[in-house]
Amino acid sequence: MANTIPNSPGSDTVDENPVGTSEANERIVGTVLTGEPLEPLREEASRLVPDATAGAVVTFDGIIRNHDNGHSVAELVYSAHPSAAEELSRVVAGIAAEFPDVRLWAAHRTGKLGIGELAFAVVVASAHRKEAFAACAELADRVKATVPIWKEQFLADGSAQWVGLD
């Protein structure tokens, strides 16, 4: 059901956001860790994250590129620890608590992805752009730094390398 919005009834591609029911969590539209394409989910999130108070919507799309550190990349495989969905929810909840005037959604893809595919997406809405940009940047940085998702790059020369294991 990759075309359902995170945290909606009947969605089997979501972490149910088990971090509680605080006001901050009510501003979390959803978190997703899935092997399905993110594009339909992100499009739906872009419609649902802004509410009547939003004057700014900031979206970050992490897209698979064809190069990394001077190497030609053919494709990637993302692997996730079993705790990754819960950690993603915790990170999003932390950002919601730190930025009390934003609404948030974040998703990360797992499995094999080709060049040009969406691997990681964040949508943030706020009354003002400064807070929306800041929350989006902090959320993206924190997910990359703390959520246990690993990337294996398959290079055009036939070799492979793990990225971000340090």
C-alpha cells in the first residue's frame, strides 16, 4: 500500500509512531520506512502536512545520484536495522518538540534503488519560512546521523562499497 499516507488506517508501510500522544506528536503527519517507492507518499504528504496556519512548506528530496567521491555509481541498496523505524519516529518527535510551530513528515526507503529514485524525503510546514527551513535541515541531518540505515553503493566498475559505517 505504498500510496497511503503515513499513519493512516490500513497502511502497511509505516511505523505507527509509537512515541506517545503529546501535542508535538499531533503535529507529526507521519514517518515511513518502506521498500516501496516514496514518490507517491511524498506527494500526498506535501498536500497533507500544510494546514491553515502554514505560510511556508519546505521539502527535502534525497535522490540517488550517479556519482560519489569521484566514483560512478550504478545503484544503491539501503539496509535498515530492525529498530530504524522506531528511531526515525523518535527523531521526528524530537524535532517536533524543538520546533513547536511546525508540522512534519519524513520517510526513508530501503532496498535496491536506481539513479534518480527518491531515497529520503522530508516535508515541513510552518507559519514562516525561517522555522520551516531550520526544522527541515535539522531533521534531515539528524536522521542521517542517528537512524540505523546503511547504504551499499554498487559502482560502474563492478565494485561495491559501504557508505557511512563509521
